[in-house]
Amino acid sequence: MTPQQYVQDKAAASGSSFYYAFLFLPPDRRAAITAFYAFCREVDDVVDEVTDPSVAQAKLAWWRKEVAAAFAGQPSHPALQALVPHAAAFDIRAEHLQAVIDGCQMDLDQTRYLDYPALQRYCHLVAGVVGEVASGIFGRTDPATIRYAHQLGLAMQLTNIIRDVGDDARRGRIYLPINELQQFDVKAHEILNRVYSERFTALMRFQAERAHRCYDEALASLPQADRVAQKPGLMMANIYRTLLREVESTGFQVLHQRIALTPLRKLWIAWRTHWRGW
């Protein structure tokens, strides 16, 4: 199997909303974003799928060395073998990949966040940096587009956190800030035990309203000059925001299930965004 086939299979198998946006890109940009996404999935899987923390730590340490070797011209993993040839053309740097690993490292070192600024730091690493790299691959001419990409990454990560409250708690992680749990009088054990309440609904409505503000701020900050090039990001924004609204429509029934959009619906949203341009 070639590195290109490896990353294609990795991206397709994930079922991610990102994959549907990739389909509308020219071949070189699609190859680059697919390889980058496969790398992100590889390091994220270390945290989600490796149950022994010491093994996970060792795997992330290996990835750090692999990134350094890859950008020195000696990639050994197929994800980086597929990615490195595109690095210069799309300004993908080793520090971008190391930042993504830093974010995954936070998942091993920390299971709670005291307040929203602390959570924002985590989101910056696992989503903001990813958005920055993606915007460069899509095509970026205005430096202000970087701010848009980081803000959109934050909005999408907040959506993930809202959707995955139950799943994350069962893995021992609660991303909802501690001071906000206290503000709405929601206890960690209630989340772990799948206890729904008016207090929990109010807390989640607060989280969703913040995510919507982030989407609005991101879209308002996208420079007109880059709107066409950044269309894949707008596709992802529309898919994720539709998912957020779907979660809202259930009354935030996220403790016992993982709410998702069907592949056909994601493809329809991506196609509609491609056709309409927003």
C-alpha cells in the first residue's frame, strides 16, 4: 500500500465531516489535507485507543521524533511520507505538527479544566492550529484569514465537546470548565451517571450559545479575498453547526448517546455550501 492510499483509507474510514469537504478540492490540495488529517487522526487515536497511559506517553514521544525526522527528510510513517512532499508548498511546518501532539499530550496529563481560558488553550492546540494549517492548504492570501481559521477551529472543537460530553466522561475526561459546572450546580458524578436535569440543560445551553458566537465571529472575520478558497472550511463549519443545532433540538441528550449526522446529510451540506459559496 502506498502512503497516499494509506492516508486516503485513514480519512475515509474515520467518517469525519472533514472528509466530505476534501472531496471538492483540487488533487494537490486534497492530497495535502488528506495526509495532514491522517496524521492528526494517528496522534489522536493514541489518546483515545491506548488504555495504558505509559504506552500512550511512549507513542506520543515516538511521534515527536518521527515529526522531527520527517522534516529532516527521513519520514518512516506513511502519514508523514504522504504529507512531507506538500509541506513547502502549503507552509506546513514541524511546529504545527508538534503543537497538535502537545494538545494530545494535554489529554494524557489533564482531565479537567478550571475555566474557559484554560480550555481555550487546549482548543488552540487541537483545533486552532489544525484550522491554521488547513486554511493554508485551502489557499490563503490575507494574513487575517489565520484569525478566522483559529476561531472556526475553536467553534468546531466546542461543538465536539458538547456532542461528546457522555463519551468523554466515560473515558475519564470532562472538558466543561469546572467553574461553569459550579455556576450551574452540575456535579461531575451526575455527568458520569447520565443524570439529566434542568441544571444540566441550562449548562449545555450556555455552552452552545458560546459555540454559536464563535461561529459568528469566525465567519465575520473571514476576508472577502479568501472566501472562495476557504470554501472547504465553510463546508465544515456548516456541517458542524448543523450538528450543534441537532444536539440542541434533542434538549442536549448527550450523556447516553453520541448524536451524529448521516453521511448523506453531510455530503448534501457540503455540496450545498460548494454551490452557494457559504
